[in-house]
Amino acid sequence: MTIPNLSGIIEAKDVQEKGTGKFRAKYMAWAKVAELLHEHASGWEFHLRQSESSNSVWSAPDGTGFLVCFFKGPENQQTADFPFPIMDYHNNPIKFSEISARNFTDSHRRALAACSAFTFSLGFELWAREEIEDTKVAEAVAIKQQQPKLEVVKDPVKPAIHKGFGKRLESEELALVIELIRSFNNKYPAKSNHLMKVFSDKWLDGQCVGDKRFWSTHLKFQNQVDFIKNEMEQLEKELEEIPF
């Protein structure tokens, strides 16, 4: 089966930009993707594969929903399946039972663009760059500037150290701190977002407050733990002194 190769056909005028700073990303509107497909891959049509329950939305093991996309060619050829998650505006997958018509149609359009890159390499340059930037954000978002290079510790018993940032947290340590924060939030529900906000203001330029898995994603170093523990102690002291 011969599949059209559409790499390199997009032009600067086809590309739009959203976001600012390190969250800036270039993209191509789904309508432009459709136009280029009609022009350069005539006869190839975008389809959603039906689940066993004859539904366009599939259910993942964790209860979230996703699409399975493919193209059909002019001679009834079928390309490989391309799964695509149905996500909210924070790019978090949505539970199957909570998917709305808007979630479905928005994800259908986004899946068209992604599946076109996967199948025909249409706009692959943009997708490749976006994935690289996402990786950088995930790795560096816990601090305002790029993390310093890891200083290798010869003794395997000693913890990993980052110059300028101190000890990186082990997974067990992170779990204990998150439990401590959860207990604080349960005790003082009115302050449940306060810790995220002060942490974000200091370490994330005010970004990401309210994100799912906020602490497991952004809490990386011991000095950050010391900061948030101090904030909890000060808050608790102030709250305990307020007469009710």
C-alpha cells in the first residue's frame, strides 16, 4: 500500500501560534489540515473506528475515553490505527461518563491533525517540536530556570545532588510530603489551594495552580519541601490563634 508523503508542504502562512514564553506553541488549524489533505491526498478520508459497543468513543482501563482514528484510501485501503485521548483544555484525559459533545468534537478535530502527521507526515515538523517542548516543560517546570546538570555521586548510598538546588527527593520521600500536604488540606479546607499558590508563585512563575497531580509533578527538591513545610507551620500557627 502506497501512502502519500506530505512532509514539507506546509508554509509559514499556514502556521499559527498560541501561548507565551516557554508555553508558546506553533500549530496548524484543523481546517487548514483538511484543505491540504483534499489538495494533496485526494480520496483519503478520515474515519473513527467503532468500539465493540458500536461507539465512536472507546473506554480505557482507567475509565477515561479515547478515539481510534484511521484513514481510508481511494481503493478502500486502511491505514494503521491511531489512538487519541479525549482531553480537557488542560490536556488531561476525561472520564468516559463525563465526555460531552463539545469534548468529542474538539478531540475529533485535534485527532485529525495528529493522525495526519502520524499517517502522512503532514505538519510533522510542528508535532515534533511540540513534543520536545512538552518534555522540556515536564522536566523543568519545577524551577524557573533550567535545572543544573546532575552532579554524579560516586557513593550509591548518598542521594543525588543538584548544584544550587540541593537534594532531589526520592519517591518515598515525595509520597510522605504529599500525604502531609493532604492532611493539612483536610484539616483546613479553606486553605486547600493556598499552598499550591504560594509554591507556584515562588517556583513556577504563578503557573499550573489547580493542575491534577500538582505536587507529584512539580515538587522535586528538598529545599522546596522545606519551603512548603515552613509555610504550613506558619499558616497552622496563625489559624490556631484565630478565635472561633
